Amino acid sequence: MGQELSLRVILFHEAVAAYLGLNATEHKILSLIAAEPGVGPGQLVDRTGLSNAAITKIVHRLAALGHVDRRKDGSDGRRYALSVTAEHRRDLARLFAPMAEAMSGLVEDMDDAERAAVTRWLSGTVEILRRSTAELTRARQARPQD
């Protein structure tokens, strides 16, 4: 079941990304920016393990497509603060609304014990994924470069 869930989540986000004219990586970077308005490109490098050049290219493309605003950081004129545009937030709300409604119906049909069990499993899964991603990123960075 876990593999099926993972596959369906990936395919859904691929479909959302394609609808927005993005690839999956661009869409996920956009999600990180939405989750933390004011995040800088350097922080995205740290969070993703992608190179500075890759993040710069993605941010330029997201801004050119109207998904992201870039503003110079007031405290450091060399740094940019990133945030998603109001138009992007509206587009996402519209795209996710049918699924969010269906998911709400699913949760409403559960009793408190079922909700608690699902929440515990999801929270644990998220933490395991966070740690596993960090470990893989560190291992990749520690490998000798060819």
C-alpha cells in the first residue's frame, strides 16, 4: 500500500506540475517557497541538495512564468527573498480544491481513533523521509567527485 500511495502522490504532483507548465523539480521548489515565504536561494540549496546553478535556473524560470516574486533582502542587498505570487496561490487552490474536498469526506468518515492512527503513521513517515533524505544528501556530498 505504501508503494501505491507514493506512486499516486508522485503522479498527482506530476500532473499539477504539467498543468502549470513546470517539471516536478520546479513544482517541488515552488512548494518549498510557498511553505516559507522570504526563503532565499541559498536556503533552497541547503534544503534540497541541488547546486546553486540549478536553484538559480529554477528560480529564474519560476519568476519568468509568474509563479514567484523575487525581492532584494533589505538587510543584505546581495540576497533575494522569494515568495509565491497571489496568482499562483489562487491557481493551486483551484487545482487542489476537488481533492481536498474528497479527502475531507474521507476523514469525516473516520472515528477519532482512526484519525489518530493515520496522523501518527503520516507524522512518522514524514520524519523518516526527512531523515532519509538528509542521510542520502550527506552521503552523495561525501562521495569523491569524478
